[in-house]
Amino acid sequence: MRTLLLCFGVAVASIVGTVALFVLYATISDARTTGKDRVSFSELLADVEAGHVEEISVHGQIYTFKRRPGDGPKGTREALGPVADGAELLTLRPSDPSLPAPRVVTP
């Protein structure tokens, strides 16, 4: 009986370990293949408010954006946000009219 319980414990531990390694690999692989820094939607909104965003491309819930040169980290960043309609896209601009608004691209 003890041997059976020990074998069962080893089998469960193997399955849990395999699943954990798969999830870790999938996370690392996804981050490397997209080449984009993933940030929170609130971080995107803060960058827009500060006038740091040059362009935003919206595909469903995925907002891909580029920062203006000299305004922080270079490269393309990505945020997951709400599905936006035309009216919501117009709000993706700084409240201060003296700051540059990003160009918004939709498919």
C-alpha cells in the first residue's frame, strides 16, 4: 500500500512539474517572439497623457504603441485594453492641448 501511494505521489509531482515547465516556456517564448514590452493599459494612458506616445495601433483589445524619440524606452510596447469604438479612440490624447497627440491607426 505504501508503494502504491509513493508511486501515485511521484506521478502527481511529475505532472505538476511538467505543467509548470510548459507554462514557463510558453511565457518566455511568447515574450521573445513578439519583441514588444507588455505594459498595463493604465501605463499606456499615462504615456498618452504625458505626450510621450507617437502612434497607437488598435486591433481588438490589443493596443500596440510607439513612444516619441527621446521620451523614455525605445521600441514597440503593447497593452491589453477595452475594445474601442471610434468615440473612445478620440479620447486617446493628452488633456493638455499643447502636448502632441498620438496618431491612432485601426485596421
